[in-house]
Amino acid sequence: MPTVAASASTSTANSARAPGGRSWESTIASSRGDWTAFVSVSGRLQTTNTAGYRYGSSLLWSVQSQYFADPSLALVLGIDGRYAAPDQQSGQSVDSTGGALLALAPGFYWNMFGNAWLSARMQWPVYTPVWGAEHRARPRRGHTGSSAFERNVSLLRLGSGTIVAIEGW
């Protein structure tokens, strides 16, 4: 777990890596034949750091469907969302922080060999209001673990329809 020194010189960006928040998650999945669907919801409750800065608490969710075109290829279509409260500095809201994201999330999973799967997803933002100045969002490409804004849950089919969830940020 990364940590940073608790000093007055600690930058706000570096303090994002320090411990100081709580999180929770819930995932529900279902499979029928060649189709798999799941819903995932997670949240983060942030606390104030030593510099008096608190990142906005957030709620992230994803609804996805996967179709196994053949045993080694799954096509994915999903909708991802994120809502974040504005950040706080010494009890005051920080401009142009927080907001919402609603994105279409197509992708695929390819079984390269054995139990080794390669996955790729893209988030195509369709709704991106920001609290404060507006910023135009661009499509995001990614893989499991590529971005703090991107929640990935890979569902793998093993043997006779057994589903295994592998989660990552």
C-alpha cells in the first residue's frame, strides 16, 4: 500500500495515494447458455488528509452483458457510471471537482491459451457534467487496472458454465 509523509509540504496530488478512506462493493452476476450479465456497485467515502483536503466521496456502477461467440471469445457491451461529490479544502468546496460520468463500455475477452485471458474495454462518455468549469470528456481505452475512473470486472467461464469474477481497478 503506497503511503506519503504526513507533512505540511505534502502535495494534494501525492496525498491521493495515502490511506484515509472507506469503500464497499457489491456484485451480482447471472449466466444462461452463452450469455452472462452482471451489475456491480461500489462506493468510496473519503476522509480529510493532513493538509485539510478531502476528495469527494464517490459511487461507481456498471451493468454489463457478455456473449460467448465461441469458447475462446466473449464480446462485451456495458454501461458504466460514476458520481463524485466535490472535493473539500478546509471545509470549502473546490471548484471544478466532482461530477458524473455515464459511458458506453464495449470490449472483449479472448482466451489466449489454458486459463490465460486477454481483455480490452473502452469507455465512450455520453454524459459528463462536472461541478464548476465544464471539461469535455474523451473516449477512454483500457484494460483491467488501467484507470481510477474505470471499474473492471472480468467474468470467466470455466468448464461447464462455472463463472469466476476477477475484479480490479
